[in-house]
Amino acid sequence: MTFKVYMLKSLKDGSFYTGITENLQQRISAHNSGSSIYSKNKRPYKLVWYCVFNDKSKAARFEKYLKQGSGFAFARKHLV
């Protein structure tokens, strides 16, 4: 089983959403259908970056890093 850390860009306001999932296509569909509570007001989204991990804990740590301080800046400068 693999885990994907991903970044979506809102086509509505240009903001980014970072998340983690096992099924990337299903998760993107959930974001764009409005069934994801935290992102439903900024849809539609397009996938701009993702990375695959074999270890769930490593994926979760990387997702957390991308959402905070220097990781947030790193993502905006190098990933999107």
C-alpha cells in the first residue's frame, strides 16, 4: 500500500490545499464534489504536485512539514 502527499490549487482563488491519501483520484473527486468539509468553499481544484510514500508515518510527517513554517515556504518555492 502506498500513501500520497498531495497539493491542490484552487481555481477559484489560487490558494493551495495539502493532504494525504491512499487513493489520489478518489480524494481529488471528493474535494471537487464538495464532500470534503475543509475545502468545499474553494473548489474546483487541480492537482499541482504529489509524492508517493511506502510508509504512512513518513508521509504524515512530510504532510505536516509542508503545512508549517519552513515547509510551507519550501512547498511554495519548489513544489508549485
